[in-house]
Amino acid sequence: MNCIIGVAAIVLLVWAAVVINRIINRKKLKDTMERLAKTYQAQVDEFDYTGNFIIAIDKRQALVFFQKRKSENETKEVVDLKGFVKCEMMAFTRPAANGSIIHDSIILTFIPPDKQARTTKLELYNSDTDALDINDELVLGKKWEKLANEIIKSLRR
């Protein structure tokens, strides 16, 4: 009986440490985005993160903030949605030998009104440089595509 109580106590302590660590990391990541937003006199209304990237938005100013770390390199992007007519999530996949799908990359692409102008791309996932397993990148890509398009649409009214 004492052994069961001891194991339960250890499991509870480990679980608490993991939860506290996630809360601290979330706060640090949000602080990072808020500092970036502040340089544009903006605020963070909403943000998400995975192990690979952080993405945030100021809905009033229609600015998307993005930061991604690849090994020692860090990419920071600020996308002004006022300069775009659409956001598309692009998932590049290929079939695996066992019949499943392998995701090679997931990219948010911001499309300008002028077809000759350059698109802006935020790479959420790349199998060559990120972890082999895809995590929340696909779900977050769809979420942020929808959010960006809602704001772009509201700007066009």
C-alpha cells in the first residue's frame, strides 16, 4: 500500500512540474511576441505556439507576428494584412509506403492584390528542418488561415 501511495505521489509531482513548466514557457513565449508587437505599437490579441514557432496577431492593426527557430537560426516576420487579399494554408504531402501521408511542409501564404507582387510565406513546418513528427502545425495552420482571412475580409468592407 505504501508503495502505491509513493508511486502516486511521484506521478503527481512529475505531472505538476510538467504543467508548471508549460505555463512558464507559454508566458515567456507570449512575452516574446508582446515585445515584438510593441516595436510596431501593436498588441497581442491572440497567439499560438508549437515547439517550432510562435504566431500572434493584433486584430485592430491587422498585423500578424511570426517567429520560428531552426537550429541556430531564428526567423521573425511581421505581416501587415492590409496589403493582402487572401491567406492560404498550403500543405505539401506525399504518400508513404504504408499508405499513410507524409507532410513535407506546411506554409501560410499571404496573397497580394497585384498578381505580379511577391507573396509572403510563413513556414509552419518543414520535414527537413523540424522534428520528424508533425504536431499541431496542420491544425494551427488552418486556424490561422481562417483568422487571417476573416480580418482581411473585414478590411475590404
